[in-house]
Amino acid sequence: MAAAKLAFARRGRALPNTLSAANTHIIAGTRTMRISTYRYNGTTTYGVVSEDGFIDVGGDLGGKYPGLLEVIAAGALDEVARTAERRSPEALLDEVTYLPVIPEPGKIIAAGLNYEKHRIETNSPKDAYVTLFIRLTDTLLGHRQPVLKPTVSNHLDFEGELALVIGKAGRGISEADALSHVAGYTCFNDVSVRDWQSHTGQITPGKNFPASGPLGPWLVTADEIPDPAQLTLTTRLNGEVVQNAPTNDLIFSVSEIIAYVSAFTPLAPGDVILRFG
């Protein structure tokens, strides 16, 4: 598959966030905390991104919190930040093997046809409820890791998306409280196998080939993005901009989708909701 890059920037600020380059970052405030899951020198860990590389926080906190999911579940992001302040970077950004930000989320739920412009382009009806589909855990892979082209199809395609990670458990969450349940945001390339996606009215097969969903490279904590509707999503394919859209063009907002999903299934820390784009 040709190299696809995603970028998220806060309105009015041109700040790159690529899924296939090491300088990926989201900035939406005066301070950033970006946390990644990666492998370095044969050890899987998690760390905070600095200008000089990764600060290995998992080396200190791994006994209490084996992974980033456990950090989030324990509400320990502040502890991660304090630990990072006491340590120096140990690996350059291009020296690590990136893993999915959350390697094994309990749930991966995706919203389909959620851009108004895209809905119009595809001549799709405007539904009263958001269209959802499920992704399986083995579809995830890390930043800069190769997407596996399936042997049964040549119709592989990209879709740059914003993803969120749940930080606080909830069921029946109100729209007003929804964003307080978000730990942070990251990038997702919803690589799709188009012919399998259209075999029936259910698109799930085309969205669930193994190693077809880069998630990362890192999590930007929710305090850095107080309003996820004030972002711009840019996707580049081989350097050419193929997608550039504001997240305020969503048919169903982040808060609406969290409320809707949590009405029928409990959301837990580390769950991922995709395709706000």
C-alpha cells in the first residue's frame, strides 16, 4: 500500500501529525503530553514523547501499570507526567518499533458515514441514528508498520480518521458529560478492502482484515484538546493531500456518539471509538 499520512491540527495552526513519519504530534494547548506504546531493545514499554525522544515511563511504573491501558484505568496520567519530569529521554523517535497506542482495547467501535460532505458525495440518506460497525483487535497495528495487503483483493484503500480512547467507565453517559469520559485522542487509518466492504449491506468484512488499522503513533491527553470539533484532519497519499476536512463537519458529534454507544454497551477505560472523520 502506498504511504498514507494523517495530520490533525487545531484550527489556525499548521501542525503536522503523520502516521508514517517520526515527527507526528497533535498540539492544542500551551503544553503537550503525548504518550506512546512501543518496543525498544526487545522490551515493550510506554513513554512520553519529548523533543529529544521517548522518556521511558513504563520502566518505572510498569510494576503498577503494565501498559497504557492500565495507566488510564487507574487514572494515573498525572503520575506518568510527574515520572517523565524526573527522567531523560532514552530512545530517539525513529529508534523504536511503534505498537498500537492501546494494543488490546476491550472494544473498538467505529462510526460510519459521519462526515456531512462525504454523505452528500456518496448520495447517502441522512439517518436519525449513527451507523456503527466493529473492528477486531487483530486489525490494529503500530505507526510506521506495514499494512498487510489481503490475498483475496486488490481494492485496498485508506481513510484518515480521528480516534478517541475512553478514560472513565460509563453506561448511559449523557452528551453533556461525554467528553469527561475521554482520556485522549489519536490518529487512525481506517484501511478498507472496498469490494469486501460492499458484499452485503454489512461493511464489517471489509473493515476487519488483519493488520489493516494503524492506531497512533501516540495518545494526546484530552486536556490538550478541549473541543474535538475544532480540529482539521489532513490525509496525504505519497505527499499529495487527498483529504482535508474540519471535524465540525461531523453529522454526529463526539459527545453524541459516546452517549449513543454507551446507551447499549458499557464503555471501559481503553475502549476505542473511531472514525470521527
